[in-house]
Amino acid sequence: KAGVAINPGTSVGALDAILPYIDLVLVMTVNPGWGGQNFLEGSAERVAEVAARLQKLPVPPLIEVDGGMNEGTARQVCSAGAQVLV
């Protein structure tokens, strides 16, 4: 299986060229590099934007989210379309 990760500073549009070839999109909701960071504001909206792009595909990749997960943030990203949480 093939996957791709996007950091908070990466445009969701950067995925467009490769979406038909991947099985999973990991949306980082913190800046990678160290643990214990807080969930970045606007991350659930980024997940929703990714989900909207994926719905156009015959077999949409899974959406995974990593960073700042707790009961509240998990609810936000799942409502936005995430299926796998780290």
C-alpha cells in the first residue's frame, strides 16, 4: 500500500497529482518532530478539504490524522472525514 503525509504547512492541492495512486493520506495536525504538541487550529477544516477531494475518486484513500489527538479533537477530525487516528 502507498501513502503520503502532508504537514500543516503543505497545501492540500499538492496532493492532486498523486491522489489516484495512493491508498492513504496522513494529515499532520501538529508540526512533526516532537511529541506533546497541541492540535493546530484549522486542522479539522484541512481534513474536510482532503475528504472532499478524495470523494471524487472511484476508490478514495483512507484519511489518517496524527497529532494532538484527544476526545474532542478526535471527534472533530472524524466528523471531517478521518478514518484512522494516531
